[in-house]
Amino acid sequence: MFLPVSIEISSFNRKETLRAVLSKLAEQSYPADLMEVVISDDGSEDGLTQMVSSLLPELPYRLTLLQDSHAGPGATHNRGIAAASHELVIMLAADVLPAPDFVAEHVRSHREHPAENVMVSGLLVQSPDMPDSAFQRNWNRMMNRMFEGEKKYLRHGFFFVSNLSFKKSFMMSHGMFREWPPASLEDLELGYRLKSQGMRLERNRRAVGYHYHPVTMEAVAHRAVTEGYYWRQFERHVPEVWVKAKSGHLTPGDGGWPYLEMVWVMAVRNLLANACTIPLLVVPLIKAAERWPFLAVGMRLYTLLFSIYHYDLGRRAWERGEELGIAHSKL
């Protein structure tokens, strides 16, 4: 049995990747007349409107483009979800290219699990078509481990809003994103909140999306600073031990062993990821690994230390009361 489905895509200055995403949706095995695509644009300035207009005559499904000022991903997702015409909604990131059976597999999972509180998480895989650099290859391995669940970062299951489907009624009444400033962990907070309100998350590894998002050292640093800056805000809404441990805010009252583990981890972090080791040792090693492959063996460690250092820069900027823009200007 086929079901009508709305596909919500939030975008900000991702015109060319979004073009590829829309083309892949046009090649789905699922009936196009049962598919609606809602693009919620977060104030893009890269010609997205003109690109979408040029594609419209070629697309076999109905497409709606919503445009607003730059309000951040939470507000943009909420606007797109609210505008969806159908009860079954798939969230797809503007940089995730869906495999041919992507939509069909999400719908199949909901036919098998019709309860309102069931959400379905598809499989994310780093696209093999991204630039072939040592830094990117290592980043791909790290992301794929996270997508596979080997890295227990989400703690609430495979709640990746880049490839997630749900019944609109459940999301509207129990969830929706907090409309925080730019990408500041609003997706993880939503997963925690929905789980506490009865969400059951099913996984369908055949609903594959290929994540196409090339990274640079500068982009990783920028994102890590932002995450660190807003972590305290996230911590207030997700009162779990692992959240407080990451920011160094556990006390002995939170448990003796978690507290001692945090003290040890923070000491090692401060020793290895500081204002001397990162610019004088880690950054040169990352750059040298592009020329001398034998150095790439340690790329996972270099990248981890690099990310931790910039996360801590953001966290300390928040604690000093600095604006995020000031923290970014120091990169």
C-alpha cells in the first residue's frame, strides 16, 4: 500500500548540493504523484530561488518553496514541518543524496510500525564522491562510525534529523525544534525530549542517504567553537551525566566514578589540546599528513585534539560572556 508523503528539506546557501538532492528525489522508485517536497529556506543568498524555479518544469513531484529571513535551523525546520500537507513526513538534509529506494523504505517502515509515536531513522553514509584528502578521508571514517552507532554520541539512539521520518501529529504535539540561534545542538535536544515523551525509534538501514558535505580545518574549528559556545544552553535542557561531563560541570554528588573519570579526562584534554600544542604541533601535523601519507596514521587523534581545543574555546567564550562572533573572530 502506498502512502502520501511530505519530504521536508531545510536549506541555507546549499544551492548546488540541493540541486543534486532534488534530482535524486526525481529518480525515486516511489510514485512521484504521492510525494510532496517542502523546501524551507533559511534566508539563502546564493540564488536558490532561481535554481528551484529552473528545475520545476523537470520535477515529477509537487514542490513548495518557503522563504524567510535567517532565523536558524530550528525555526526553519519548524516552518517546513508545519507546512507539510501529509501525515507522514521525511526530514532530509540539503546535503544528503537519497538512494533510489529511500522514500519507499521509509514508507515501508511506517506501514510496519503504524503507531503514532514511532519514528524511523535511515542510514547515513559519507558520500564517496567528496574531495580525496587525508583530512576528509579521516573525517569520513569518524562520521561513518558515528552514523553506525560505534560512537555513542547521541545517547538517544540513531536520531539523525538528516534522515528521519515521523507522523506529523506526533511531532507537532510532542516535539518541534527549539528555535535556538545557529546550529546549536537543537537536534540532539529534540531527540532527548521526544524520547522522554514516548518516542520509539526504529532503524531502517535500507533507507540510505549519502552525506555530501566536504570539510576543511576551518569549517571543523568553526563548528566546534559554536558547539562549545552553546553547550551550556544544551546542558540546561538535557540534564544527563554525559552532558555535564563534557563541559566539566560534574560534581562528586553526580557520582564518584563519573566525577573522577571527568577530572582525569579534563586533565588529559588540557595537557594535549591547548594553545601551545594545537598551533605548534597538531595543525602542522594535519597539514603535513597531506604530503606525507605515513603521518596520516595519526590523523584521527590530530582531528580529535583539534576539535576538542576549539570546542573548549567556545565553551570558555560563553563563560566569559563574549559574543559568539568574537569567539569566531579569534580562529
